[in-house]
Amino acid sequence: MTLEAKLAQTEALLQEIARDHAPAVLANSFGAEDMVLTDLIARLQLPIGIFSLDTGRLPAETYTLMQQVRERYPANPVQVYFPNTAAVESFVNEFGINAFYDSVDNRKSCCHIRKIEPLKRALAGKKAWITGLRREQSPTRQDLGDREFDADNGLMKFNPLIEWSEKDVWAYIRENQVPYNELHDRHYPSIGCAPCTRAISVGEDIRAGRWWWENPENKECGLHVKQSAVSIIKR
């Protein structure tokens, strides 16, 4: 399928979401995929909100892009959610500031405090949320469709770029001069918290820089891991 065809499909899905699943929101972590979706929502003038989770451990380059997005898309302000201060303090005081390196359990606990709980607040009262997930990103995302019912959060979840390749994403960004995180130019294809993200080498998997000390099957923060059964709807 050509990029033009994929783009038409994505635009149609975004319009469907805005029409049939309001209120809907885009989860923007300021990666390349999320910037494509932010640009499309703005260009199509869709009534879809945008939010981001500030974990408190983001790279400086992500904050720079956050400000650029605020200036580039004034009609589409990004609502920022922070983790609960008491929960962060408790975790750090008990386990240490970088305890996530010590065990998968510690890392998942940190992700839960800094991402999962704020996500639930961001999604409260919404009927749908949108992500920049793509099938080729990770072994954990191979079976995803463009939509599913997220039973954990009680709403529909849409992945409009599920069929896009990395080449497609960058072709759109270049063609439309979409702002992006400068870490991408330093071989960071996937960007999360600063201590949990590194650059990758030529030939490595595009998710190899996330939680690189863990096995590939563990490399999800929990935002996109089903805690209970969900129905996946492929189209």
C-alpha cells in the first residue's frame, strides 16, 4: 500500500473517531509517530484533545519539542499530566532514584507511578484514546489492529498508524515540515524517559534503545499492555 493510501486511511479513521467516539484524545509522547498524528489533527481541524504524560525524567530535547508544539499548534494545546508527588517520593525513598535498573518489578512499579496512574486521569471521562503504535515497532505489537476495546480503561483505543512503516512516518514529517525530537537525529528511534532510553546502533531493532537491559518481551511500560482481556478488532 502506498503512503498516499495509508494517509487517506488514517485521515478517514481520525474523522470517524472525532465523529463517533467523542470525546477522544491523542496520547502524545512527542515521538515521531505522535507528531504525525498531532499534525493531522491540527490540519484536519478535528475536535480531538491532546495530552502528554510528563514523568519527571524526560530528556531536555523532549521539553524543547513540547514548547515548539505549543507554538506551532496554538489551537491544539497539549494538556500535561504529572505523577502523584507522594507516590514518587515514596518509591524513590524506599528503592532509590534509579531503582528501575535493579529489577523488572521495580521498573514496572516506576512506570506505573509515572505513567499508568497519570494516564488513567488523562482518560477519565473520555470515550476513546489514540496512540502512535505501529506493528513493526516491537514483537509485543505484532497482533495489534487499528482499534480495540481497552477494557482496563473502559474505552476504545485506536492506532491509526498501525500499518505505517518508519519510512512512511519520516516521509510525512519531511514533506509537511513537522517538528520532531532532535534525539531522532542522534539514532534514538524510540524516546521515553532519559535514564531508560539510549541510542541504537545500525542494524539494531528500533526498540532496542528502550529498557535495553531487559528482554524484548518485557519492553513495555504498561500503557499498552492489557491487564485484563480485551477484544481486538482488526480491519
